[in-house]
Amino acid sequence: MQLQMYWEVQYMNMHDYLMTVSEQIRCRRAWPMIEKELRDHIEDQKIDCMAEGMTEKEAEEEAVRQMGDPEETGMSLNQIHRPRMDWKLLAVAFLLAAVGLLLQWMTYQQPDSAYKAAEVWRQVRYSAAGFVIMILLCFMDYSLIGRYAGRIWLAVLGLEVFTYAVNVMWYRGIWINGGIYSYGALIDCLLLPAFAGMLWSRRGSKEKGIAKSAGWLLVIGILFLLPFQNHIYAPVVFGICGTMLCVTVWKGWFFQKQNQKKDKKQIRILLGLILLTAVGALLLAWYTGNHFIPMEYSQTVRENVQSLAAMDKAGVDLTGSELEWTRFDVRGDFLWLYLFYRFGMAPVTLLTVLAVLFLVFLFLAVFRQKNRLGFLIGLGCVSFVAVQIIWYLGSNLGLLPSGQGYMPFCTIGGTNMTVTYIYTGLLLSVYRNSRVVKN
């Protein structure tokens, strides 16, 4: 005798069933997604039952009965659809921050421990502030970026213009914590998540949405052409925004035909956007080239770093000497080079491998993301971090020009560090809400 595995309570309609299930779900933000899935499944079952000769009311009751006990179903779904923390990424961020503080401490060899402690303590303050920002963003619902995409986009553009207008003579920065904090560069980096939200908001709008998105990309390029606005972030931010636009077109999200064969029109549009992104990024790189350190001067700094490392290795006290000023370059642009000259290849190789593995870990997390908005935000944030790491390693090897170099979590830089923690917080938020929100 075949056992009937149906729920035994009779005559519950779909509305009452869904209400009972919803009472078991603690995360209210997850309910719309769960309700849609359950409703669609019940409707499919209802159609099958009506095909067997049942009336509409009988078919609905039977479909609901086959769904099982609503309380048990709700409790089971509650275990699945709730926020979860990416403890691995959080632990890696904490570990890298600790490694960065250790490396900063190792760059000081002079006996004046008070000055040494003050410099490291400055880095601790930035790290602590960054962690607070990261945790706050982690517990934020990142889908708000898509829900209020237009307002956020206009707010970021407004801040760009406002800070340029009121602080044009100070390069959009203020003196804080013993150094210049470039809030202008921080606002520039907020363009990436804001642009991701705008792309997501235009899904399904076809050629019109692509044209508007390309126009927004050109607006970013024009902003970076303003006097005193140009810096090394310009081509990077523009290039990443263009890349996000190209990926959105490639995936078919503007046409709502994901994973289908691309037609000739879509391919032509994609090629045009790739050309626009490449040309725009190259023009901005040329325009902002004066913010890079000339290769001749960079070579002089590299020689001073080598001399400083040799003196530190020999235990020479350089307090008050001209060479001592090179430590500022060491703590920023040339930390990897200093470590190589002072400690050899092994520690530098280990740190480089860790940086590359960190990037791989981030990219894998992004490409496993099924939510389109989460994917775009993650792609923008991780791409920016990737450019920073690749550029830093290249400049230390002498393959790329240096200037405002930054290794995430490890080297000095208030603005750069804040951007890193903001992007890490957004990545944590995307992961934390991956089972709560859908497209």
C-alpha cells in the first residue's frame, strides 16, 4: 500500500497557506522572493490538477495540500533564506590589516621609538575607522543601491561637482590625522557602485538603456577632465565602469535574453562599447599622466630605497639624515622593494602569492554571485582592488610608473584604505544577503 505523504489539513486556500508560511520567516526582506517561488509552484500544480478534471477550487486546495505542512515548510525555508556572514573574507581582511601594521612597524629602524609608535598608531586609527565603516556596510542591504539607483547616482555626481566648486584650490582634500585626506578621490570611487546600480536599473530596456548607460559613462569621463580633478583614479574608474557596461551587454541583461546566442546587432554594440571604454581610458591616462612620478625620479627613489634597506640591515642609525625621508616612499609606493632589499626574495614572494590568492578568492566569490546587482557591484569593487595590486607590484618591479601606489590593507594611505574597507564592506553585504534578495 502506497503511503500518501500529503499534509492532512483540508480546505486551505493559497492565500492562507502563504500567510502561514510567512509567519515562520524571520527575515522580512526574504519573503517576497519566497512568496513568488511558492506561488509559482502552487499555480503550476493547480494547472496540472485542473488538467485532470478538477474544478479551480478543488485544484487549488489539492495543490496547496501537496505543498505540505505550512509551518514545517516555513521553518525549513527560514533556515535557508536568512542573512549569513562571509567569515572567510572578514578573517582575511583582519589578517591583512594586521600584516600591514606589522610591515609598517618593520620599516622603522631608528631608536626614536616614540616617533615610530606615532606613525604606526596613525595607521591603526585609519584601520579602526575602516573596520567600523566595513561592518556598517556589511549589515546594510546592498539592494538599496539598485532600488534608489537614480537618487544615489545624482547624489554622487552632485558631490563631485560641489567638492570641485568649493575646494578647487586644495585638490579636494583636507589635512587630517597627520596627512592630506583626499575626500575627492573617495567620492570618485563611489562612482563604481553607483554606476552598477544604474546599469541594474536599466535591465530589459534594450537599446535605449544601453544608450543612456553609455551617456552616463561619458559623464564620468567629462567629470575627470575638470581642472584639479585629474588623478590616477580617472582612467581606472572609467575603464572599470566601461567594463561593467560591456559585461552587462554581453550577458544580455539589457535584452532579457541571458545565455542566448548573441545576434549581430548585440555584437556590434558590444564592440562599440569596448572601443569607447578603451579610447576613453587611454585618453584619461594620457591626460592624468602628470600625476605619475617620472621614471628618472622613480629610479632615484628606488636607489635610495636600496640604500635605506642596506643601512637598516646593518643597524645604522639614520635619525636626522636625508636618507631617513625615504621611509615615506617605503611606507607607500615601495614597501615591496624595501622588503626585498632588506629581507630577500622569500618574504616578498610569500606576500605576493598571498595577494594573488586574495584576488582569486574575491573574483571567485563574485562570479559565483547569482544576483545581477550583487554581481555588478562585486565586479566593480574587486576590479578596482585588482588594478591596485597589479599596479603596485608592477611599479615595484620597475615595469610601471609609480605615484600614489597602494597595496590594499598593507601600505599607508588614508583615502586608499577607506576605499578598500568600503569595497570590502559592500562585498560582505552582497554575500550576506545572497539568500535574501533576488533579481
